[in-house]
Amino acid sequence: MSEVVTQHPPFGSVFADVMAIAWYRDGRWGSAEVVPLAPLPLHPAAHVLHYASECFEGFKAYRWPDGQIHLFRMDRHLERFRQSAASLVLPVPEADWVGGMVRSLIQRCQATVPEAPGALYLRPTLIGTTANIGAAASPSTEACLIVLASPVWDYFSGGAKPLKIWVEERATRCASHLGSTKTGGNYAAALGPTMAARRAHQVDQVLFCPGGEVQETGAANFLLIREGHILTRSLDSSFLHGVTRDSLLTMAGDLGYRVEERVFTVDEMMDWIKTGEAALSGTAAVLAGVGSLLRAGQAFTVADGQIGVHTQRLRSALVDIQQGRSPDRHGWLQTV
Ligand SMILES: Cc1ncc(COP(=O)(O)O)c(C=O)c1O
């Protein structure tokens, strides 16, 4: 009998066949609708296409064994969405209203929510649509808000293997005042250095450490972890304030770890990883263990090079809450 091999599609490459959409015109939002997934009618002079007036969010809904669907910390994500919109001078939608769009969308595509360990990834996206290529220095007065839904499985195509990370001490991920804004331009800015490091050193990700201070990778926060102690950069405008980071730090505190949030240097990190663990946190990656760091072309193994016990423990503790195996003590889940 031949073995059945199930191969999931890459993260973010498949979509529910419906999306939620609303347009902002004449100073107000029109009604939100759930419609078939289709290309957008967009003027070629749309503000977003020329001046990158765009922000987005990413969070997950989980199907529990009883069939019920639960959203994880949507309120925090929508608050960040509103902050991103405000910082880009886009119309700021009410959180409850966007939340309603997300719920209506999920109700219409319930069958696409995978069983655990899969999840439905929700992607609210706001774009400036004013048709004006002379508006480089003025905001878009019209906008479109869409919510996409995508069934997802593993973020890193290799599954749970220790990651190889390039330590980038020169290039910045994005402009330092925009790091906490989740805008497409930041990802475009990080792409050049990331692809260069991948080509030259075959790494999975780049850890941005401009001026020798550790920040984050292209799509995840960075945590140093060891017995009873977690160290991560304190919040400032230079990097994204991850909801997963916040959740893990809260849980780590509950589990008795000392949580230290402060600026730290690459030298301090190199010292830490001689015996301690390192991991990336994010909605997509959850908590992914780092196996090695490459600094100035030289490879350094993180502890024993495997995914550390504390990384595994914290990851499981979070996933157990998300998937309904542990109590939700902090009120992080909302039923759809
Ligand atoms: C640049 C960046 N940092 C951090 C994160 C982690 O954020 P969160 O935990 O809210 O998904 C993400 C993912 O969204 C990201 O793109």
C-alpha cells in the first residue's frame, strides 16, 4: 500500500473564494459587503500605486475540535491597524466595524477554516485610491478596505527546523519612525538586503541590527530565551509591536520567567547564544527556534543548534491556548 503524503500549499498562496470590501468616498465609509474574490477596479493613478499609501494586518482564526471557530486577539490587531492607518494619513476605520467585516467573511467561508494545526489567516488591507499622481505630498482622500481569508499551515516551508539567520548590522529594515507601522513599503525596503543575504549566505531570514542594536527580522520579532529569563528589545517606533511577542511575554511572566525589555547589542546577543536560546515570534511563525547566526560571514551556533526546550515550551503553551487545549486566562480568544 502506498503511503499518503499530504503537501500543504505554501503560506498565503490560497484564498477563500470570498472577500470583504468597503470603499471610502466623500469623507465617509460606504457599506461593507462580502463578495466573490475578484480583481479590484483600481484607477492606474491610484495613490497606493505611486505613493504606497497602504497598511495591513495579519491574524488567525482557529477551528477547535468541537467545530467552533475562535479569533486570536483580533482587538489588538485592529488597534494596530488603526494606528498604521493614522500614521499613513489614511481614513481610520472603527475597529468594531472592521471586526464585523472579518466575522461576516468567516461566516461565509467557514468550510475553508482548516483543522489544527492549520488556521484561517485574515488579512485586512487598507489602500489609498484617489486617482492623482500629483499627490506625492498630500494624503489620499479616497480609500478601499478589503479583508482576505487564506487557509494556512506551516510558515517556514521546511516545517519546524532551526533557522539560520544573517545578522545585518548596516542596513535598516525601514525608516526608523515607521517600524511600528505595518505598511507594505517596509517589506519592500527589507527585501533587497534579505535577498542579498539569502543569495550570499543561504540564510532563512535577516535580523536587522542597525548601529549594532538588535531590532527584529523582516517579518517577526526576536527573543532571547533561557532558563527563567527572556530578553527582547523594548518597544519604540523602530520595529513592529508584535501581538505574538506581547502574548509570549505575558505567558512567560505567568510561567515564572523574568521578562526583560530593553535595548541590547549584537555583542550581548552573541554572548547570550553561547548557552541561551534565540527565537522569532509572529502570527505566522508563532515561535520559531534559531539554530545559527551568521555575523560578518562567520557562523555561530545558538546553544546546541537545535530548537531549545524553552522555545518549545513557550510555543506549545501559546498554541495550546489558541487551539483550545489550555484555558484562555487573558481573554485573548473571541468566538466568531
Ligand atoms: C516586521 C514584523 N515584525 C513582527 C511581526 C510579528 O507581529 P505579530 O506577532 O503581531 O504577528 C510581524 C508579523 O506580522 C512583522 O511583519
